[in-house]
Amino acid sequence: MHHLPKTLLSLEKVSLAYSIGNKQLLTVLQEIDLEVTRGETLSIVGPSGSGKTSLLMLIAGLEPVTAGTLKVADSLLSAMDEDALATFRRKHVGIVFQNFHLIPTMTAQENVAIALEFSGFDHSAQRAADWLDKVGLGERLHHYPQQLSGGEQQRVALARAFSTEPDLLLADEPTGNLDSENGKNIAQLLMSLREQFGTTLLLITHDPALAHQAERQLALQDGKLVHA
């Protein structure tokens, strides 16, 4: 039997910098070393502007590293072109954003089904319906995002992210746009789905209560990862 490598995510001396105007460099992330094993839950906290979202973008292959090596599921992201990265994301990564990122002209079911189709799953409509049922929205399949509350929209986003069975789920401030009651419910749902499916979770948040639900907590300070 083929054993999957234990390390799912590995960053070695990863840096990210942008050049502004006259060759002046803005360093966002500095020489980050990080290893995440399969099935682990890790939270990264840090104030706004500390580079948390940038780190997530690098790991999702949405932004290239300036220096260092970054591997997810044994794939070296810097060696891939745009097409290969898109394929890699569809196969390995699920993302939940703070502001839901649902397509407004599509129903809840269609929002989940389209992600499944892109990832090559059959029976996407049925599978989407099953997943919406799992997140408690079995009655709202044909509702459009504007007909759903914020908490319900984030449930659709969770169903979409988990439905493709990603190795790695990236959650960017998943409760950031929700009131505390809805936030608690979404955090609970996120953690229970993760546990049920053994998904590796990397969560970025500025909410200490949410961060503490992960097995391991780190913090970003001045572009460096430190123990929280």
C-alpha cells in the first residue's frame, strides 16, 4: 500500500517582498520555516497587516514566493506554471475566505456544484446537495447568496471547500464577518467537519478563542513566525 508522506506542508526560509517605486523593497514575510503534518490543525494569529493573508496566498499557490522553498503534498509550487497551479489547487486545497466569495448569480447548490465540476467530480449536483445537508442547509439549496444570512453564506462556503475532499483546508478569518453567535457556530462546524474527514487545517485569525481550538498556535510578528 502506498503510504502518503507525513508532512503535507513544508516551508523553508520562505520570504515575500514587493518592490515599490524606486527599487525600495517592502518585506512582508521573512525566512519562514514551517512544517505541517497530515491531519494537523494549526492556527496563525497576528494583527491586521502582519502578513497572515499573504502567507495563505503563498501556500495556496496564488502568489509566488520571493525566496525559499514551499512544498504542498510533495509538490514544489515554484516549479509550476499557472495551469499546473490551478490543477494543484483543485486537487489538494480548499479555501474559506472571510467574505464568503460566493457567486451571486448562482444558488447555494450551484455554488458548491461548480467547485466539484472544476475538480472533476461526477454527480456534482447531488454531491453538492448532500454537502449542503451536512452543513444544515438542506432546505436552502435553491436560495441565492443575497437570500441567505452571513452565517448561512459561510456554511455554503464550508460545504464548497470540504466537498472536493482537499488535503489542506485554508481558512482566512472564517468568522471575521460574523456576529459572535454565528461565529461560534461556524467555528464549531469547521472543527467538526475537519475532524470527521481528517482534513489538515491551517487557520488564520485574529480571534484568540478561535485560534485556541487548533492543536498548535503560532503568531506572525514583523514578518516572522513565532510561538503564540
